[in-house]
Amino acid sequence: TALLDIFLMFFVLAGFACLVVDRDRARGRLVDWYETSPLSEHGPWLGLRPWRIAAGLCLGAACAVKWSGIFFLVAFAVMSLIWDAGARRAVGLRRPYGGMAGKDLPTALTAMAAAPVIAYVVSWSGWFASSLGWGRNWAQATSQGPLFFVFDSIRSWLNYHFQVLGFHTGLATPHGYQSEPWSWPLLLRPVAFFWETPKSGCGASSCSQAVLGVGTPVIWYGGLAALIAMIAWYVATRDWRAGAVLLGYAAGWLPWFYWAIADNRTMYLFYMIPMVPFMILAIVLAAGLVIGKTDAAPNRRAVGAAFAGAFMILALINFAWLHPVLVAEVIPHAQWWARMLFPRWA
């Protein structure tokens, strides 16, 4: 389905993956330094860290797709710095946060502030170079010299942004498929992208053909349970993986509460698409806990693996059941109705 949120999800997930790689590389450098250098209060500078720069470029691209990418950019920038401080503390430095501020923060600003801005501006290069872009004052800008071209182009660009901001801050028009963010994890109100009632082709007197923008309930409700488990696991163990997954989910979800409450903004279930990878990661982590560690008793791991495998099979069955209303298959109306989990799906 052609939604901007799919591309937002891609760049957010790519940025997150780059930061995880950067975390591993930075810790490896700290270990090497620890083994070959005398200890200090703050530790070493770890270089430019290209994986964090790559993360900044990905998250800047996410902001270029939809401005809601800024939620992830800010959250992940803070997360990366906390990881840096934790790594310095883990090798025994006396002032890990001072080391993070003095050694990591300057390059982090380049990676998580300058790089995203560059990626965002570059995404507008076609608009700057063309006379056909919406709001582009090309004729006036090009007729009065290169210096005027630069300043007038920037003025037009900023004016475009203010118009976009004004549109979205005032977007409160009621819509039949709108939903509130607190209802999204429960799949209470999906969006129907396509609906027809063909006269024939299904072997029944009444046929339906639909594309319903909804997730697989087994995965979504299983993911909700897994996220609750991750909260408990993080509180009990401070496992960084659980914390990272919870932060990614919260960064894509919680900011919308403000606009729902303060502005009564019109929103839809598909705003949750960028959070889906973190929901899946929560399921994977929870499955790992269910299966158990590699040194656990074989019977324990066998039972855990059976539970995890059963969940996967159930998800596949659930997806196959929903498939006709996801891809516009022509089916009897009664079969379409049977797939509507809640009345508000219809």
C-alpha cells in the first residue's frame, strides 16, 4: 500500500540498525584501549564513528519523508549517548558521563545533528533545481542573478515549510476512519483503502472486494504482550536490548498523544507503521526468553521452542485467514464479514 509511513519505517529501522552496529564497534575500541593504555578518568576519543554518521543520514532521510521522523532522531541520539556513557562505565572509567560529554558528544553532534540536516536538505535538491516544484518562485529567483537565486530560493523553501506546519497543526477535520493513538495497539479502527461489491465472481449472491489496512491480530496482540514483558524485563535486569526496543516503540507512539489531546488532530492507524519493527523485535526478544539460554536444560529449551514455534504457526494461519481482505480478493460477503474482528473494522 502506497503510504509514506512505509518509507519512514525503513529509514527509522536503518538508522536504528546503524546505531546498534556503532554501539558494538565503539565498545570494541574501548576494550582495545583498555588493554593497551593506562586508565584515565574519561577515556579516549573514539574517532568519527562512520556508523553513527550513517545513522544520522538515515534518520535525516526519515525526517525528509515525514516530519514525525524527528521523534526517532531525538530519542535515538539520546540513546546513543547513554550507550556511550554506559560503555565507559563498563570499562571502569571514574567519570563516564564526563567522558561521554567531552569525547563522544562533539562527534555525536556532527552525526546526529549536522548529518540529518544535510540529508534533509539534499532531499529537496530536485525542488531547488526545478521550476515546477510547488511554491517554487523559479522565474523571479533566476531573473535577478545567482545571489538573489540563493536567498529567494531559501525564502520560498521556508515559506513552504511554514505552510506545511500550518496545515498539520490545524488538521482536525473529522474522518470516518480516524482513530486515537491509544487505540492503535489494539487494532480497533483500521483504514479501508478499497471497497467494491462485485456482482459476480465469488460463487454467492453477494460479493465483496476489499483492501483493509490492518495488522495480523496474533502478531499485534502478541506484540503488545511482548512489550509489557520487555518493560518488566528491563526494570528487573536493565537489559539494553529491551530498553532500546521500548524506546523505539515509545518514540513513534507517545508523541501523538499530545496532538490527540491538545489539538484533537485527525490521525489514523497507519501512523503506527514505524513502530511495527520494534513490536516485532519485542516478540523476538520475548521468544528468546521463552526458549531460554543456551545452557538451560534441554527439556526447558524444547518446551520453550515449541511455544515459540506454535506462536509463529498461529500467526501464519491468522495472516492466511486475513489475506483475502488485504489484497482485494473477490469473496462472498459473509466471508468478508467473518474476517471483521470488531464491528469498527467494517
